[in-house]
Amino acid sequence: MPNILIINGPNLNLIGTREKTVYGDTSYESIMADAVAYGSELGLAVEHVQSNSEGALIDIIHRAPGKYAGAIINPGGYTHTSVALRDAIASVSIPFVEVHLSNIHAREDFRKTSLTAPVSVGQISGFGKHAYRLGLMAVKGVLEG
């Protein structure tokens, strides 16, 4: 069973209580529990982490190869600002799928540019709590070729 890591960036721990009209009212814990359960249904062993610190996220990415076959990342606000996070993803040898709960392309102009999408195998955006399920299906498909 391939190991998959879900990496969540800043403020995502507040899903369910933060800007409910944008991110929904399902809690972060519930969304992650669903992702772990759905991953198991797909034959994937899913773990998840969340950090509000850019450096911690980079360290997590650097440690992923050899332990995980692939990763899903929701970089949060770092999507649009972090060259360092983009470089970390590009520097490791596992596939990343970028996910976002909201449709970043239908929001403020500054959110329409993702620095991390070009070094990911794909991006899923705008499907709310289902984004992680779609991300798991995508990473599984990439791994299976």
C-alpha cells in the first residue's frame, strides 16, 4: 500500500471556523479523517500534517522522499508567495498534487497565480472538502501510470 502525505499550509487548521462562505463549515479534522478513510478505500496509506511555518513545510517536503510515494499539498497563502516552497517541491523526486478548497482562479487577482502549481503534476481547485478526495484519486492515477 503506497504511503501518501497530505501537507497543509498556513491557516488551514482553522477550516470550519474561518471564512465559512469561502471554505465551508466542515472542520479541518473531519476533512482529514475523511481523506485518510478514502485513501484506505483506494489502497493508499494516508498521513497528514499542517504547519503555519514556511520553514517547517519545507523541512517536511525534504523528508518525504523514501517514506512517501507521493504527496498532496494545499500550500494555503504560500501558494502565491513562496518561491522557497516551490523550490522544495521541485527538489524532491515524488509527485505532488496541489489542492485548494476554493477556486483560486475566481477569487482576488493575487490568488490567481500559483508558484507551486508548475512544479506539481496537477492542481485541483474549487471543490471544497472534496478536493482532497480528488487529489487522492489523482496521485493514485499518477503512481499507477
